[in-house]
Amino acid sequence: MTPSSPTATVLKTEEAIIEEIERGLADIKAGRTVSHEAAMKVLRKIIDAETWPD
């Protein structure tokens, strides 16, 4: 396979990646995001407790 002749599988994978990026951009635009700091604060609590929430 060469870059000039991608397979159907490669095209489907790339299409899925593009769709996920578009969904992420829509989330940002709609304000459905959490700051890195807020996410890390939650993760640190989970790691410190050594348990995962349900």
C-alpha cells in the first residue's frame, strides 16, 4: 500500500478520526468541556483513594 492508494479500512479509520475531532470541536463550542486542572484534580483524588468511582 502506498499513500496514494489507501485501502477501504484506512479510509474508514481516517473518517472515524475526523468525526471524533468534529465532535470534540462541537463540545468545545457548546461549552461541554472541563479544564485540564479540574480533570487532574479529580484524577488525583481517585489515585490517592486507590479506588474508582462507579
